[in-house]
Amino acid sequence: METLFYYLSTGAMYAVVLVLLAGLWVMMRGTSPNLSQKLMRWRVGLQFVAVVLLVAYAYVQHL
């Protein structure tokens, strides 16, 4: 179970970084402010998921 949470939390953190970089790229190009805002909203949601997975991983690790 620890291994599952480890890989899920790691994947979630990579997803946050990828969406952050994509949002910054779109924002720097200045082509679509709506897309940039949408990507930043996705980043916030993915950060929430990553934090929940990290807390679950820490909880499972200390059982």
C-alpha cells in the first residue's frame, strides 16, 4: 500500500509541475489568457490532490 501511495503522490507532483510549466508558457506567449487561467485552475486542483495523497502516504507509512 505504501508503494501505491508513493507512486501516486509522485505522479501527482509531476502533473502539477507539468501543468504549471504549460500555464507559464501560455502566459509568456500571451496568446490565450483564457487558456492560461484554465491551466492555473487545473494546477490548483492538482496541488490539492497531491497534498491529499502526500498526507495519505504519510499516514500509511506510520501505521
